[in-house]
Amino acid sequence: MADIAARNPAVSTGDSRSSLHKLMQRKSTIAFLMALPLILLLATLVAYPAGYAVYLATLNKGMTRFVGFGNFEFLFGRDTFWLVVYQSCLFAITAVIFKAIIGFVVAHFVHNIPSKGQRKWRGMLLVPWVIPPAMSTLAWLWLFDPSYSALNWVLAHFGIGNVPWTGEAGWARFSVILVNVWIGSPFFMIMYLAALKSVPEQLYEAASIDGATWWQRIWYVTLPMMRNIIAITALFSLIVTFANFDIVRVLTAGGPLNSTHIFGTWAFRVGIEGGDIPLGAAVSLFMVPILAVAATFILRDITKRGSEV
Amino acid sequence: MANTAVATEASSRPKYGSMSRDRTWALRWSYFFLVLFAIFFLMPPIYMLITSLKTSAEISAAKNPWWISNPTLQNYIDLLTQNQFLIFFRNSAIVSIFVVIVTMLISVIAAFALARMKFWGSATLATGVFLTYLIPETLLFIPLFKMFAWVNEVFDVQLMNHWWTMIILYPTLTVPFATWIMIGYFASIPKELDEAALIDGATWMQTLTKIFIPVALPGIIAATIFTFTVAWAQFLYPLAFTTSTSELVLPVGIITTLIKGDVFNWGQIMTGALLGAAPPLIIYAFLMDYYIAGLTAGATKG
């Protein structure tokens, strides 16, 4: 009320209206200036390089001549490239699925226990997410060591012989996914736990009155209520996992025989270490389609929720 | 009538009992699996600690790797008296602190403008900020590599192989997310608050510093922690753009200098990795709730 009373007289006089107009004009100018550092930073160091990568990918190795799709044609003819495509998809999709499942299961267990103990458990289980990935991958590298593997030492007690964690193609693929799941599932757990807390208790009560089993409660109440958060977390994680670098680089550096290279690490090998910048740029551009699809879905969800509010 | 009442009563009683028995079992199973998962999640950091307390002789002996027979701090002493390691640590600390300052200055001010002072294209810009957050560094390091060479040619400024280049580069990773969180926090502040301040004659800057920053302090703390963690952990950019040992930051320094060919001094590597993981872990231990709030806000707000 006081707000309206204070405003009305000001609006009624023509003089102050024009000054109000001026203020509005000034306000948008100030706002633009306040956002300018952000705009400059993102334009010069994110948007421009992203576009520049496309241009670079069309040059020859010495970057002296335009070759059009030459680099892409060259890549399509190489077996290693298709191996990298296969491994990138396998790595990202398998890892995201397992992260989502483990995150969901662990979130349920944390949600099940009395709330005063939850904070402690949640804090403990998030540790893998907090440690810099390059550092924790080093610990895994040591756990996977061919001759001193502490994991094999444990497994030997269960009668399982020496596992070549990073030495053999199939196992190496398994290992990089395992480490990625280890680092990423706590994030899913935190997201799902927050979502679980927001499901109204009455829905579960109503379901159990209707005689729903434990499984039906999850399937018909929890999952539909969490659908949005599950989708968005999975899409986020798909982007990050697809563009991963640290884990593969530290754990296997792409080996054995390029079997664990993903787009990021292979682009580094080809572009920086191999000195063929255009080819490296071409390799990294293959990440764009899947990133674009995931980003579109995420943005659609966000604008949808924005209009709901 | 009375009969049915008794019947339902009788049938509901044991059911109640079985439900609470179910609960107890569900609780026991929950604890059981939580312990299993906690072992899985904490095994690598614990093994880091175990290895870091061992001598090289003990590490290479064929004994129980999970047990320390002669605990020693020698690895820590060796590493912390080594000039090189201290340089890595210093580089990492300076870079992270400056990145936090730069990021928070840019993103808090920009988020305020985007959340409260609408201007032409501000909605598009907010979406653009989010999109840049989704562009990974694995896509950008190659064009940046070429751009740095160009800057060197044209302006005669060598950006390659300097730790301070990271202060310019890291904000591209942290600013979009920090801005995104801050837009969410600022948007949740009631409009009446800043309207009242503006009517009282406060300028926009005063509204930001006197009202928005104090009210959104939890969000600012969350964004600061996030920025620090990302800056401390970044691996690809320093690996691609720095090579001299005096210019390396901690994660890259540990991996490139402690691993020499086929000789792995695992005691020192694990000590270095643990010390490298310590700053984010310590911050996390003290500010866990802010950390988790920021994590969930990033994807759920907006």
C-alpha cells in the first residue's frame, strides 16, 4: 500500500515521468555495462574458439591451405577413428547408466535411514566427487598396478586370479568406466536425494493404503515424481562424461593400442602431441552433435520450467 | 457392525506389526549396503593415505598392501622440502585464488544485471551463459592453442608456458556456472526488497552490495567453493599449455614430474596426490552444506 501511495504522485507529474524514463534508459545501459565483462570473456574465450575450431578443421596440417572436408575424409578412412567413436559412445553411455543406477540406489538407502544420520553418510559418500579427478585417478592407477595391485590382492582371497586392469583392451575399457562411475555417482546420489526429499509423503501413504508394494511405490510414485531431475542429471552427466579427459589420460593414456581413447584424449594426442592441430580440431568437433542434442533437451526443460513458475 | 469393526481391527493389528518389522529390516539392509558403498567410495583415498605412510621398501615387498608395518612420514618430509613441489603448490594456490576473485567479480555483477535489471537481449544472454557452461574444455583447447600462437605473433605476448595464463583461462570454466547459480539465488530474492531500497534513493550498486550480496551470501559461498574446486582440479589446460617445471600447477606437476618413465615412486606419488586433494577436501569438510546446496542449485534452479 505504502508503495503505491509513494509512487502515484510521482507518476502523475509529467516532469518526473520523463526523468523516470531517463532512469529506465540509464538502467539498461548500466545493466549492459555490468554484464560486459561476462560477455567479453565468453565471446573471446568460449564462443570464438568454438567457431574457430570449425575453421581450423578445414585446413591442412601446416595450416597453410584450405582442404574443406579433407580432414574428415581422412578420419573416416582410419580404423583408429572408428575405434574412438565406438569407445566414446560405449564409455559415456555405460558410465552414465551405471552412475544413474548407483546414484539412485544409494540415494534410497540414505533416504531410508533416520534423518539425523543422513548428513554424515551423505558427506562421506560425496568424497569421490570432491577430490580432483586427476588425483583420485592416480590412486586407482596404483590400485590397478600390474604387479602390486592391491585390488588383485583382495580378489585373490576370493579365488580370483590376476586381473589385467589396464593391460588388456576389454579390462582397460572396464577400468576407465569403473573410475568414471566411482567419481560421478556421488553427484547423482546428491541430486536424487534432493529430489527424493521433495516427493510429498502423502503420496506414499496413499499408495500404501491402496496396497502398493515396495516396488510399485518406486515405479508409480517415486520415478514419475523424479522424472525431470533424473533426465536432467543424466543429460548433464552425458555431456561431461562424453567430453571427459582426465580419467582416460591418467589411467591408460588411451592404451593399450588406442582401445580406450575417447574424443578428448585422442584429439590431444593428435593435435597437441602429434602436432596436427587441424586434425585434432576435426576430432574434437565430433563431440558437437551429441553435445547439441543433450543441450537442446536440457534447455527445453529449463525454459519449460521457467514458464511454469 | 461390531463384528466387522472387530474383524478389521484384528486384521490390521498384525499387519501393523509386520510393517514395523519390515521397517527394521529395511533399515538394517540400508545400513548394510551403505557400508558397502562407503567402502567402495572411500577405498582409493584411504589407500592413498596408507601408501603415503609407507617406505619404498615396504611398498615393493610382497606383503598385505592394506597394512602398514612401519609407518613413516618420510614421503611427506621429502615432498614438502622439495623446491619443485612447493612451486607447484604455490602456482596452484595463486591461480585458484585469483580465479576465485575474478570469477566472483564478473559473475556476481553480471548475474545481478541479468536477474534484476533487464536490458535488451538479457534473456538471450542468460541462455547463452548456460550454453557456454555446456561447452567442454576438450573442444576448446586446440583452437586456444592456435589463438595463443597468434597473440604471440601479433602482440608479442607469450601466453604459452606461463602459469598466469591459467588465470585468464579458468574463468571460462567457472564463470558460466557461477553466474547461473547466482541468477537463481538473486531471482529468489523478493522484488519488494530492492524496490524499497531504490525508493529510498539507493543506487543500483548500493542495492547490490547492501542488499543482494548479504541476502544471497549462501549462494555466493557455494559459488566460491565450486570455483575454487574447479580451478584447483583443472588438468587439461595446464597440461596442454604449460611445460616448464616452474610453471606447472599441482595436478599436472605431480603427474608429469613424479612419474618418470617406468620408475614409479608410488609412496611419493600418493603423498603428492593426497596433498593435492587436501585443499578441496578441507574446504568441503567445513562447508559441506554450502557445497551440496550449490551442487543441487546448479541444475534445479532457473
